[in-house]
Amino acid sequence: MSDKSKDLQQMVSVLKQGATLTEHICPACSSPIFRFKNGELWCAKCQKRAVLLKEDETVESLTAQAKIGTLENTVLTKIEAVEQKIQEEDDVEELQKLNLLLTTLLENLQKIREMKKPR
């Protein structure tokens, strides 16, 4: 199967999933961008999510926002893990260490969320 046929099949598959064709093209491959019902933009050829920049946005600022979101998820996962350990732990000294760690994680989470707020 040729690359063009494969690309076309992927586009048809995306349309069958309920996506609609947009007027935008992928900056990486120049293929059309599709929009799913949940609003997600998708390049069928690259098989990647697409993001549209607003006039006042830069790629760097959008990348930074995505990294902050990933960092927030990581900290939340660590908080859940520490919470689980606290529930299972009986040793007072270990509980104190876990409490200190939890406090630090919560402070970091608060800082991350402050960074996410629009200015």
C-alpha cells in the first residue's frame, strides 16, 4: 500500500470516528487537521494531537503550559502515593518524614497552580 493510500485511509478512519475537517493544516506535514466532537484537534497523517496558537501565544509559552500541566499531574500522583504510605505506616518517625514530604508536595502543587493562573 502506498503512503498516500495509507494517509487517506487514516483520514477516512478519523472521519468515521466523528471528526470533522477543519480549514487548518498541520505545520509538520501540511495535511488537513481534524476536530473531534470533544474539541481535540488531530493530524491523521502524523497521528498526533494538534494545537492552534492564538495571536498572542508562542510555541514556547504553549509548551511551557503543557509542561506545567504534566508537572501538576506528577505531583498529584506523588501526593496520592504518600497518602497511601501514611495510611499503612505505624512508625512515628516514618510518619513524621512522610508528613514533611506531603507538606512539601502540597506547597509545590500550590505553586504550580499559581503558575497556571492567567495573568
